Amino acid sequence: MRWIGVALLFGSLLLPPFFAGDFYINLASQILIAAIFALSLNLLVGYGGMTSLGHASYLGVAAYISALLTGRYGFGHGAAALISLSGTVAMAACFGVIALRASGLGFLMITLALSQVLWGLAYRMSNVTNGDNGIAGLTRPAPFGISLESPIAFYWFVLIIATLALVLMATFVSSAFGSSLKGVRDQPRRMAALGFNPWLIRWITFIYAGFWGGVAGLLYVYYHKYIHPSSLSTTSSAEALLGVIAGGSGTLGGPAVGAALVLLLKNYVSAYVERWNMLLGLVFLFIVLVMPAGIVPGISRLVAGLRGKAR
Amino acid sequence: MTTSSTQRALEVIGLKKAFGGMVVTQDVSLKIHPGERRLIIGPNGAGKTTLFNQISGDLRPNSGMIRLFGSDITYLPPYRRAHLGLSRTYQIITLFADDTLEHNVSLGLLGLRPSRWQMWRPMSYYRDLAREARRTLDSVGLLHLADHPISDIAYGEKRRVELAVALAQKPRVLLLDEPLAGLSNTERSTVKALIASIPCDTTVIMIEHDMDTALNLAETVTLLNYGRVIVDGKRDAVIADERTREVYLGA
């Protein structure tokens, strides 16, 4: 039953290129990118119990490095992607050392502060980042000589990477290491007494989440062909966190659903209502009240309840 | 010096710990032989659990030394001590509530294996892990519940899982913090029998309030009060001691 659901969902992801218009295909691409980003944040929030409010750092820094290397210094996309991902991973390793000195609210505040530093730099270091104007005129890569300029081609590209990301992150959380991670989330003291090194387990996860955040950042800059400091802002981090929590943290599908919801609200509602944030807040409130664990766990409980009644 | 200290499973030398102005461990020294069954008693607030927390590494002492089979572990993090053969249980149930009994015990086994760093194979790939976990659950009489989550089972059964997680690690030194706390009489005798059946090459140090039960299990007794060792020695000698009556048994 569960597999039928997964197959249906995946099947529906294959459809847009065949009959949807460019607007919807682009929207679908954006949703997939947001989903990768939310999934990577979920490794921290849902599986590691580390609520970060600075995850946009990884998206933004990967995007900026790639933008600068390709746009200003004439690097090829392959080399630029490699360098920006390595840079992002190295940054995650440093940030992890700082942020993991605390847990809970302290951890949240440190991640927030670090991301604010980067956001400030992107704004003020205008000789490098071009400040509030952002960096425009970027190009998309052409892997194996295939141009990604058309919405359909780009959608396929993002879909392949998103699938890869989902499979690899699912493998990660269900592995023996993933079990250690969940154990450290639930009973850190016990886990240490059993021979696990909680700090190292959290740090490795922090870096891994940073890596996928960086991948989302690359796709983000490829899609928009433009980067602005707002991609590093707290709003950007908070929207992703909102998606993770609304969709259901600690589940695989939840963050993707939550990210889609946030993006759809942003795109659709903002066309009609200026204060779309207000509506987002209301929707979030509704979810928290009706399905405190998130949309995906909420619906699966509902389905299980209905099935139980049918029997 | 080296030969005499390697004969001890656990040695605590002049341990001191204070929280601000409150001294909770005052110059505590213990020498425990391999295979010994040691009972630690004392009134509430005597510093028994604090002593355990320092031995297991959750708390750092202000001064003094802790040796496990001769090697200094005073400042090692808890997980390193686990790899040296130290295992413990908790006074308050500290289990993974949403996971099955089998998974709980498996985590105990995984903690000492290099495969805990495995990032692409699920735990179920390691068949011997599940087999070993089930064998341990069988030894505490809970095999029939192996696939139930912890949140499904009764308190007395959780106490036994708590023990199983530690026993699965085949520790050389096992610290039991009130393993009988809150159990009914029947459950008490079950857990008592379980503790009695712990292999004799495992050194067992136990905090327990239920004197009758605990004294049956222990050969040697240490009485703590206000963070100090008051009496220390063979069971009968400690029970007969004037000071024990004064502090604990109520004069």
C-alpha cells in the first residue's frame, strides 16, 4: 500500500513535462529544489533533534561561490560546482564545531547568528557580492553538452538530482549510523554510556546536511540565474524550517510536502494578496492545531484510522 | 604499584566533587576486585548516584582518580569508558520509547562495534546483531515482546530491558543504579534472580535501597553518608557495625 503511494507520487513527478505549461514546469522545478533543501534541514531537525534557524547559509554560500566563479572569474560549471560544494562542506564543518557547543535553544541562536553574519557580508561586502543589486547574468550548466535553458530540460535535471538526494538521504537515515543519530536525539546520555560519541555523530550529520543544502543552493542559482542576499536571510531559513515542521519533521516525505506547500502559497497567494505571509501563518496555525506532528504523519494517522473503522 | 592496581577491576582514589559550595563527594576511595559484588548504600542525598555519574563519566570530579583495570579513566568521556568494558543502568528508565525491545538492545550491541559508523547499510543487514539482541532478551525473559515498542510494555518489564541493554554489552564492570526501584514483590524476585545470574567474571556495583534483597546479592558493602565513605567492608561486618545502624538502619 505504501509502495503504491510512493509509485503514484513518483509517477506524478514524471508527468508535468508532457502537458503542463512552462509556468507550472518552472514551479515544479522550484518545488523540487525547495524539497531537497527541506530534506537536508530535516536531517538536523527531524533526525538529529538539532533545530537550526540558519540553514540558508549553506544554500546561499554555495550559490554565491558558484555565481562568483562562473560569472566573474570565468570558471567552468563543473569546477565551480566542485569548489562551491567543497567550500560549503568546509564551512559546515567549521560552523558545526561552533554551533554544537550548545544544544536546543542555544544551538538555534548560534546557527541564526552565524547565518546573519553571512547575510550581512553579502549585503555589505558589495565589492565582492555586488551588495543589494545581487549578481545577475549567470548561466546554467550544460552537462554532457545538453542545454538546460528550456524549462523542461531543467526540470528533468532537477528531478534526477532530487531523486538521487532523496535516495541517498533515505539510505543515510535508515543506516546503522542513522540509528545512532536517532538514538542520540532521544537519549544522548544513554548513547554515550553505550559507547557512541554523540558529538561526532551530530557533527557528521551537520556536515552532511550542509552538503545537501549546498546542492540545493547550486540548483537554486542555476534556476534563477541570479543571486541576491535575501537567499541568505533568516526568512529563507525560517521558510524551510516551517516547511519541515508543517510537513512532518523526522519523516522522509513530510519536508518535501511542507516545502511544496510553502512555495505554492508564496507563488499563488502572492498574486492575489499582498500579505501572503499572513496567510502562510494562518495555514501553519491550522496545521499545528489539527495535525501537531505535521501533514504527512497526520494524514497517515487519518488513513490508518479510517481503515481501522472499515474493518 | 602497577601489578597491585591491575588486580582491581575498579579503583576510586580520593574522589572529590562539589556543586558550588555543596560537597557531594568527599574523599571517596573504593577498591573493587574483579568479579566482586559490591553494594553501595546510604540515605537519600548521600551521593550514591553522583558517585556513579563520576565513574561512568557523566560528571567530572574536582579531584581524585578513577581507574578501570589499572588504567586511568578519570577524564575520559563516557563513550570511551564503555569501550573499556564499563556499562551502567539508570535509576530513571532511560530507554528509546518508540523503538522495539530488539532495537533497544541492538543499540547496546552496536555501540561497541565499528559498524555503528556504517552509513549505507541498515541495521537489519547485521543479522548477528538482531540474533544477539534476541538472545539477551531471552535471558531476561522478554523474547516474546521483542517486536513491541518500549512504550507498550509494563514498568517492571522496562526495568528488565534496562538491564538487558547493559548486559548485552558483556561488560567487565557493571554499575546498577537501583535496579529494583518501584517494582512489585514478584517483579523484584524476577530481577533479583536475573542479577544473581550475571556471569561471575562481571564485576557488579549496585546502588539499592531494598536492603533485604540487596544484601543477599552483595558480598561487600560500602556505606555512604554526606558524600563520605562511613563504613566499607564485608557484608556482615558492615551490617554489624555501630555506625551503619546509626546512619542507615535507624538507631
